[in-house]
Amino acid sequence: MEPKVTIHRYYSRQAKYEGAVEADLELCIKHCGGDVVRIELVNRLHGIQLQRKLRRLLLLMFLSIAYFVGTCGFDNRTISFLQPRILYPLITCASVAILLIRSTLNLVQAERLFYSWDMALQMETVRSFGRESVLCVQRGHIEDIVLNEVIEDLDVKYMLILRTKGSQFKKRPIIPLFNSQSPSIECLQHTYHVLHKYWLNSTKDRSEESYSKDKQSLVNS
Amino acid sequence: MSIKIYLPVNYYYLNKSTNLYGQVQINEDNVVSYYVLEASDLEFSDKAINHEKGNLRFLGSILNEDFNADQNQFLKFNMRLCFTYNSSQANITLVYLGITPEYLKHIKVILYDKQMVRNLFVSGESENRRSLEYNDNDSTDCDFLELSRLNQPTADNQNKANNNANKSIQYGLTLIADSPIKIFEYMAENVFINSIMVHTTIYKHFKEWQTACDKRSRPANIVLDRILGIILMLILFTLATQPGDFLIQISHYVIDELYGLLKVLEGSPIGLKLNIHLNNFFLDCFKYHIELWSTFLDFIEPLVRQVFLAIGMIGCLGFTFQIALLVDLISVIGLHSHCFYIYTKVLYNVERRGLSVLWQVVRGNRYNILKGRTESHNYMNRQLYLATIFFSAILFLLPTTLVYYIVFAALKALTFATLSVFHFLRRKLMYLPIEVCIKRLLRGCHEIDCIQIKDVSHHERAFLMHKQQKINVTVYKITTL
């Protein structure tokens, strides 16, 4: 059985507020058969965002080089880094550069979710330059998957939250899913329905099939 | 119903007949998990297959594709799993499963690396708690925890004679290692010594150390503590030619520094003009104390030379004991500066209180205790005269007292900060999870939350034929970042 793949496009919250014409998030749901599903949320504008950040970094480097060359000149006299006209701009440029590099590295390219009813739920975040971070919640630690409304900074947004249980997750009772790219509520609802269907359908189907099997055996006997 | 087969990666690409051993677990939700843990070569000469290998159960075999077996053949050998291999494929293929209900549609084969699974640990928990965690309900539906537990290396109990010898040797080594702490405990629990040592830092640390040792929670910390303590003890005894003089010299150095500090205060510190008579009184009093302390040091110098060797042997107990002893020594050496701080603090508080009260009197007010407020009052002339004299005297003496108070309060704060640093270092050395850090550095331990499940691609789709029905077999692989 070939896996069934469905692709949908949604707006992120920032895109909605900006009034973007095209959807910037692509939701790819891959039903692998049985009780396994793979969901991938891709940021279609990641390349543009990365280029923008890199351009800002290059502009900062160019401006800083121009300033220091203009200030120090081409003389052979010794230059001390402790001079105020060199030290303060140097610290400022370094701080801004660090902030720009940090924001560049934190851009999210894609978020992948692997859910298997009898195994685990795995959340994988791919950031700029292919850096990955993985979180795996085993089957026994999954309590429920809910769609929650959150009010933050006078803004109402929705979060898909994984409720956990067990001693290992006492300090993390809730884990947000697909939170880095701020998807809209339509995307979250779609994801929630898919996950919840797998969460409930497995138990329900197994119970019904077992009951039917037992009933058939009883009828035969 | 769901069926999962956990298989080591190296067995998945095996091209020879092999017996598989492991465990089977069936959960309440009809989730069947086969944990393949070990394998042995299959010998066709043996008619009966060895069904027991240690604590593991016989699960099945990896056979050649030419082996034409039917259901009866599998049942005869009491197999639960059967894989086949051939020359055209690099990996093995599942051909038989003991539990195959009609409504089963999907089988998962999960490949794992034995070494990686052994090095899994739960963040925030010690390694010793792994066995206790099995009784917890968390591990019921957590396959990775179960897999990690099953793959832990087990101790061999075959050589009992060697075990007895090892036990006796370990007992002897433990007795030798614990003898210093036993001696210290015997000395500390003495009635006469206990009344004095209860207030010392080393006794408090001994109690904390005893509690940590009884819990058996940080064995690596204890070993490291002992090693560092012995090394430092040897260094001190080697470098210091006269160990007793070292302590005396430090004490005299502290006394000289205090003399220098008082000499600075004798003049006009930071341009402040202090009251001459009060300043002289302070200086005479403090110098007398320092002279008394110096005389006391000269008196106990022969005793220190004899006792220092015993004090140095504290290193056998551990580095943390040495730090605690250092804290006590600093407290003893700085005892006089602490007394100076107390004197100036009391005097400063008295003057501050006196000023606040006399200020009200000079302004013609008084505090009504019954009504709880300040109200005006007509004082007599002689009362105002005395209040003015005392207020003026205290006000003019306040800068001198304030300077001394600030100086010795700063000195006290510096000493307290130093002691706090040593206290923090001692606590960190005792409770730092060194074992986990070492495992992470050397063996590359991974947290169980960072497991990554990946698909293993097939050049052709794998399935299992059972009663004219295809059951899909999907292969996954467990890795870590």
C-alpha cells in the first residue's frame, strides 16, 4: 500500500496580519498506513527570510568596515582599542552582529512530526543551515492532544498542545507542537483532527474488532 | 492489535543461519513487542534447539530462503519469529509470525544500535534508579525504556569461587577505605570533643557527607573527593618544609595586615578628619587585642607544630573535608577582626539610636507611647541643656565610628564572601553528577527524549503472506542526533 500524501497551504499568523497574498506555510500529511502518520510543516519563505537576514549582516559588516577604515585611516601609527571612538562602536557592532547571527540561526525551515499510536510521537525542528532538534515522547507518556487558546501580549492565538504524563515529564506537563512558525488556527485544526483521529481511531478500531471477533467466536460456539 | 519487533541493526544484515533470543511483552491494548537481544549460530546437527539462554527466551531464527518450511515445521521448533535471507537482498525478510490475527494489517520492525540503546538515560535521574523505575507505571508503555533496560550488561554469576574471592577483596578494600572515616567518626562522637566540634564547619560537613554516603547516590563524587584530598595532602607535605611554620606565618601575615590597616586609620583616611581621642581609644583597644592574639599564637606555636600533622591527615577523608577545615581555619584566624566588627557595630547602633532619640528632644518633641505618635512637649531648661550636650557629642563622634564600622563591616563581608565561595565549591563537588558527565563525554550518552525514528527504505515492498492475505511490514530505525 503506497502512502497517501495530502498537501495543503495555510497562512501563518504574521502573514495574516501583514495581509500576504500567498500562503507561506505548506502542510504535508503522509499517511503511512496502519497507525503511522508523518506531518511536515514547511516554511515556504525560509529562503527569502534567510537572504534578508544575510543581507542585513553583510550591510552591517560593510558599514563597520567603512567606519573603522575612515576613523583609523591608513597611517602607520599605533591604534589602541581602548580609545572611545573605537571601543564603543566596536562593542555596538559586535552586539548587533551577535543579535543578527542569533536571529538568523533561529529561523525555522520545517517542522516534522512522526506519530505512531503504538510507538511514540516525535517532533523534529529543522532550522537554518540544516540544524535539527528532536523531541521524542513515548507512547506511555502521551495523555492527550488538545487545541488551546492562549492570550499573550493582548493577542489571542491558538496552540496545539501535547499533554504529557509520567514522572519523566513532571516539569513539562504540556509541550507545544508546531509552535515555532506560528501557524493559523485553520492549520492547527487540520493537524489536530488528523492526530486526534489517529489517537482515537486505533483504540476504537482495535476494541471493535476484538469485540466482533469475540462475538463471532461466541456465535460459533 | 499491533506488533513490533525490535531488532539490532547488525542482525538485520546477517546472511547466515542464526537463532534469536529475547523477550516478549504484551500490553493491555494488545500491543505485542518482541525484543530481540542476542543471537547464536544455528547448528543443523542439533535436533533440539536450545530454548533457554540465560534469562532470555527463544524467539526464532534467521534461515536460508531455500529452507521450505510450513506452519507445522515452525510449530515444531516453537518459533515465534522467522526471517530468511538470500544473496540478492542485503537484508533479511520476515516470513513467519507466531501471532497473526485476521485483523492485523501492519507489522513494524524497529532497528536499533545496541551500544546506543545502552547509553540512553533519562535526564534528571541517576543511573542507579534505573532498576527501580521498572516498577513504575511509566515503563509499562515505554518501549525504549524497556529496551534500554533489557540491553544493560548483566553480571555473570558462573564463577562463584572468583566471586567469593572478589567479594573478600572488595570487603578488605572497603574496610581500608572506610577506616579514616571510622576513626574520625569515633573521635567526633566523643563527648568532650563533640561539644566543641558541633559548632565547626567540618562537623557539619561530616554529617552531610555521611548522609550522602548512606544514600549511595554519588559514588563517583566520593571517589574523586578522596583522590583529590590525598593528592593535595601529599603536595602540601612535600612543598612545605616546615608545615607548622606555614600556619604560623599566615597568622602573623594576617596580624601584620591588620596592623597596616589600623595604621591607615590612625591618620586621616581618604582625607577625613577623625576625632583624635576616640580614634586613639579605638586604636589602643584594637592593637591590644591584636597583641593579645599574637601572644596567644606565640604561646601555642609548639602545640601547632605537633597538631598540624594530624590536621594535615584530614586529606585522607577527602578534598571536601580539607575545604571545610580551611573554612574553620579562616574563621579562627579572622576571629579578632570579627570581634572588631562586633564592637564597632554595637557602638554604631547605640549612637544611631541615641541620635534619633535626642533629635526629637532637641526639636521639642517626644514619642507618646500610649497614643503611638510623636507630639510636642515643653521640656525644662536643664533637660534641653543635657540633651543638647549629648546630641552634639554623639553627632561629632559619629563620623569616626562610622568610618570604623564601614571598614570592619567591609572586612567581614569579604571574609563572608570567601567562606561562601568555599561553601559553594564544597557543595558542588559533593553533589555534581560526575558520573553522568563522564558517561556523556566518554561513551556519548544520549537522552531518551532525543531519539529519532527514521524510515528504512526498501528497493521492494516487504510483506508477510498469511492465509492468502498480505500484511505490510514497515522497517524503522532508531538513531540519535
